[in-house]
Amino acid sequence: MKPLIIVSGLGRTGYKIYQLLKQQGAEVVGLSDRTLVVQEDDRIIVGDLRSPQVLIEAGIKAATTIVLASNDDALNIAILTQAKTLNPKIRIVNRLYNQTLGQRLDYTVTDHLTMSVARLAAPIFAFSALGSKTIGHLRLFEQTWSLHEEIIDTNHPWYGVSLAHLWENLEQMLIYYLPKKGEMDLVTGVKTGQKLQLGDHLIVAHQTKFKRKSRFLWKQWFKFFFNLSTYKQYVRPVIMVTLILIILIALASIIYLMVNWSISPVDALYFSVGMITGAGGKEEVAESAPDGIKIFTAVMMIIGAGIVGIFYALINDFVLGSRFKQFLDAARVATVNHYVVCGLGNVGMEVIRELKQQGHDIVVIESDHSNRFLHSVRSLGIPIILEDATLAETLQSAHIEGANGIIVVTSNDMVNVEIALTAKALMPKLPVVLRIQDNQFTESVQDVFQFENVFSPSELATYSFAAAALGGRILGNGMTDDLLWVAIATLITPNHPFCGKIVENIAPDGDFVPLYIAREDKNIHGWNLLSTELKNQDVLYLTVPATKLKQLWQSNSNQILQMIY
């Protein structure tokens, strides 16, 4: 019997997950809070998603997995509690905006997996900005690998190259092989020396190249002084008031010296500063002076009190407020070979972390002065420009003319299009990566405006949700030619059917591609991987078509593949 999978919340993302699971042959039921236009073979129940009656009607007591696909965290939590009450053993795949809450739920709730659209989509945005055409990503060896689909033609450098030759390159991983003619799995192709032919498809994971950050101090100082003139509006009021204060003190000191040459210049300066600031000191300088000087002193005290008050207010606002941070951010903006990220939401934050991890210079533009991620970004040493990114002046202040690319990921589609068009008007050849929520709008925007990469985060993430719903610890996934494949990790135990078997002998039967084996404190990959005998406590990392996961649906599924979470 196939396990029953319930998809709750059939919005854009939820219905796409539902359709993908149907496409992969899963028995799936959808729950919606509103009437939908559906296909004849769809199994969709309309009602209150939190209602026990609706969940029971969907088969919650017999279901193995429920996917909470709503974009409302509170609603997903409410459904989670009802589902666990009705079926304590059910597995939860939960879409949560609050990732901190998700981590806590993963720790406290049995069989709970938190998934974030932003975290799943961000690597695609980042890799696209770097100039690579990605169809997915993997998390292996504690880093992100970008996935590419290579379609072999006569001009392709791999045309006529044997799969065995490519298998030897450990800086890339062969993920899946789809021959144009006939049927052959990747491991068999590697063992037999199969050569890539015209029309063959090969999915490859490329290792991320980390860029070393420059540590030259003079470059940092050059950046600082280069940007001072551009952002002088941040310090102009403070400088002006400081100059006025200095002029008043100098004027008063000169007048006191002219009236009474018996006092020293230091005493005149000391009294002037104390008189204007209100601190006092050396009052005898004015006590023995003529009445006109005393009137002058009184007037200077009043004027000084006002000037000093303004001075302190500006200093407090500049240092304790946001002005000083804006000034420091502006002075640290990179001038060349950086990436501009517009929009500091969940997707933007994940893109920033990905680019930062790879060692790239980043400049962030955000219009909301109270954005909750401002402190997190500044703690990473990344400058932020708190201005409207739709304005050409703002993009110019981010030195867009020297940038390697711009990633526009605000939550407003129209704002994103406007920013992208402004950037293209300034720099027509600048690579643009654009976020659009509506997938249909995505295609039309890319066709009409000729932007390099336009993505919908929810569209990118649906494949991962569908793969996770099918079971296992999902390390990555991809979709090509209607084939959904997933990367998973399986723990080898004495009862595991793979235990004691040679990898190259079992891979063709299971139609999976072995990636590597984690054994104690070492990893086994390459040619050694194929000839390795699997032992107890080995962890085998592999990729397999989602349709092949139906072997998990057998009654002895716990013995076939024991997934690690």
C-alpha cells in the first residue's frame, strides 16, 4: 500500500506540491479552505483546515505524512497540534516563516521537519547572480553545491567523453544520467565507459568556489575616503555646528585678550569655553572687565547655550541614533566587484548569507529603517544603504557601475520590476536576478524585459517540499523533463538490505547514484566508492528519482531505507 500524504493549504505553493506528488505516483489528498477549480481525478476536501472532522475525512489516522503548506505560521501550528492529536505517529513537513520557531519544533516534536521557502530558494538566487544556470542545489560536505543540467550537443566540451573520465573529477559530482537513446543508469555507464552522445542529459553538482577576502588595509582606507564625499550629507550638519561653536569660542577669546592684555591666552580660552558651554571657570576674566564686555558675555552665554544644545543633540543623533551607522555603512560600500542586494526580507537575508559564505563583497539597499534584519546584516560587516532602491541616485551610491550583479528580492513585485528597470537604464549589461511571486508573471516579465534571471521563490521551493513529503532526510533535489529526483542519506544497519553489499552491484537495481559514504571520520567517494562494501553504521548519500522512492511504501520500509533526521 502506498502511504497517504495530505497537503494542507492549497495556495499557489500548496497546490503545486499536491500536483507534483500526484505526478510522482503518490496517494495524496489536498485540504483547502476555499473552493478550487480542480481536475477530475483530484482528491480535495474543502473546509476548515484546523477542524478535526476535516482531517479525519482526509484520512489523517491512516496517513503517514502531512504537508502544512499555508503561508500562515499560526494556522500551520494549529493544524500541527490537531494532526498530532489524531495521529501521534504522523510525519509533519511544516512550511514556517519563523525559522527560529521551526528549529525548536524540530527539536521538541517527533517526526517534524521545518522547511523555509526563503532558505530553499536563496541558493538559486545567489548562484544565478554568480553567472551559473542552476536547477537546484545540494548540501554536502557542509557546503552548498550548485546543480546544472548539461545537454550534450556537438559543440559541448563533453561530447564523446566517457562517463568514467568525468567520474574521476572530485570537484564535481555526477548526479543523474538520462541517455537520449535507450535506458542506462549512471553507475552502469561509468563501469562500461559509456560515452556521452548527442542529446544526452547529465545532471552535475559543482563545488562552490570560495573567494578569498582581501586583507589589505590600504584598500579599506581607500574605500572609506572614496565614499566620504558621496555621503557628506550624513556629517554636514555636525561639521557646520562644530565650526560655528569653534568660531564663537575663538571670537570670545580674542575679545577678552584685546580688552585685558594682562590675562594669558590660555585663561581667555579657558573662560570662553566654560562661558559658552555653561561649565564655568576663571570668572575673574569678565568680573574686572567693562560693562560692555559683561553684556557681551551675557549674550554669548545665551547664544552658546543654544549652539551647544544643538551640537549635543546632533552628536547624540549621529552617534547614538542611526546616522553614525549610516555613515559607517556608506563609507564601507565597495566600489567594484561586489553584488547589490535590494530588499532585506527572509529571501534577501538568506541570499546575503550565501554570498557572504562564498567570500563576496555585498552592498544592501533597504528602505525600511526599522527592518528587523538590519542588526544581523551589520554584524556580518555588510554595509546597508537605507534609501529607496527605485531611485537612480540610490543605485549609484551603491556603485552599481562597478557591481558584478544586482539581486532584487523585495516582497513587492512591482517595486522589484521598477528597481530592475532602473538598474538596466543605468547599466544595460549588468546581470539582474529578479524575484517575482506570481510564477505566470515571472515568465512574462523575463520575456518582455529581457532580464537574465527571474524566479519565484515558492515555485523553486515546491520541489523540495514534494521530495520531503515522500520521505527521508532531503539533502537537495532537482526537476528536469518532468523527473523529480532527490538526494537523501540512508543509515546502514545490520537489517538493512544494502548491508554487506558492494555499491556498484546494488546501484543499478535501485536506479540510484551513490555520491559518497561517510564512515567514522572519513568520506569515501570516486572509484573507491563503487568498490566499497557497505558496513554497519555507514551513511550512504545517494540521489534517486522520486518515483523510485515507492520502495519505501512497502510494508518493510523501515528495513529498506532508514533515513537520518
